[in-house]
Amino acid sequence: MRRFVLYLLMACAAGLFVARDSSAQKTGKKIAVTFDELPTAQSFVEVNKAEVTSKILDALRKVNVKATGFVVGERVATDADLLGDWLNNGHMLGSMTLSNQDFNEVGISEFMGQVRQGQEALEPILSSFGQKKRYFRFPFLHYGPTPELKAKARELLEADKTIIAHVTVMSDDFLFNLRLEQLGKRANIAQLAQLMNEYVNHVLDELGRQEELALKVAGHPVAHILQLRANRLNSLFCWELLNAIKNEGYKFVTLDQALADQAYTMTERYTENRGVGYLDMVALSKKKKK
């Protein structure tokens, strides 16, 4: 586990931390930041949606990150103002179907119907803000239960000029968010610091694994795409996480800039039940052929 994050936590607590920005220019490492389940991810406890949104957007602004958020369509009607806040802050929005439906659990007709309804729910907001491109992320990173259905879904999305937003760096932030909920409203500083340290190191470790995997399957470093969720955990620790990534030598890029990497055109036929990142899908597809 990386130890410098412990220093980062102590420095933040003491008000001493100053973010470094020169290392990213030297290493050439790039990463795009995305958030799933906007406006806020589902939770077992009541969440202040406006506060979660405000804190995440504030962290992104402070670290100068332009992110892309993916919206669950049925939540648009009640929280359109919060989604407008994302766009007002210069971020992009995409869709995640109407009800976050798992493709592996329904037929393609029902799934694509969910896709269209999710897009239709979000469309008035995107049009009013002048966002021209349309993005889609498969819920749970389930692209389809068979190679044929997977190919068909991609074909239909591409025909509709919808850009599929892949992921390379998955985070288990939903599990850490559950631990945060279990701490209750009276969590002390030491408990929060320990949770933050474990969470940040978890993401950095996965990022390191994906760096190694990129060299194996693509033959070169790739522009990574980080998947986070719009939850209370990230409203509290997003700033620390992004600064830790920055101090690993990464430059933050937009989703479009990351997807321009040729690595995202590699062939893969992964259809297992476990949702995995794009590089993992490519690697597991190659392994299956052997």
C-alpha cells in the first residue's frame, strides 16, 4: 500500500498540502474522470443530493478537472436543477438507461428501449445547454450476455451517433460508501481519515494494475478512464483522491480526449457476468482464445 497518502491526509488536516502540477507534464500519463448514477447514487440512508453535488463539483473545480457524469433517466424529472449544475460548471453529461437496467438480465429489445427512454429523459437538458455529443455508459459495465447481442447493441448505439463511454479504472467506491454509512453521523476524524486512506490507496492500486495491463494488451500506456459514483463518499474525499492521482504524475483530460486513444478500438468479446474495465475485457478475450 502506498504510504505517501498518509502524509497527504496529515498535511490536509494541518492545512499544509499544496498540490504539485509539474509531474504530469513530465510523465505524459493521462486520465479522464467520470461519475455514474447521477444525480446521486442510490443509498441505504437519506442523502442530501444538493450537498453531495455541490461538494463534488467544488472538488473538481479546485483540481481543474472537467468530468463526465452519467445520468439515470428516471431521476431527471426530480433533480434537473442538480444536473444543470454539472453543465453550468463545464462538465458533460451522458445517459445510463431509464432505470439503470442490467443488460444481462433482459432482452435486447427491452434494453434498447430503456436506453432510448433514458436518452429522451435527458435530451431536453442537453439541448438547452447546447451539448452536441451524446454519451452512454452500460450499467454495471455489462455490455451484453452474448457476443451477438453485444455487437448488436453497439451497432444500434453507433447508428444513433451515441458514444460508448468505456472504463479502464473501476473503483469499489460503493463498498467504501457503505462503510461510511455504517459509521453513522458521528464518525470521528480518525475513522474518516482511515477510510479515506484505504479508499484512495484502493483506487491508486487499481490504477497501477491497469497501467501494467495496458502494456500487456495495448503495448503502450493508455489514456485511462476512471469510474466513480456520485455518492457521499466522493463528496467527502474526491479532492484528496484527485490530488493523489495528480501527484502520481497524471494529467486530467476530458472523456473525448481519452477515448481518442487507439486502445479503445481493440477487439474484445468478453461476455461474462462480472463487469470489468475495457482493458480487462480485452485481456480476458485473448486468454479465452488460447
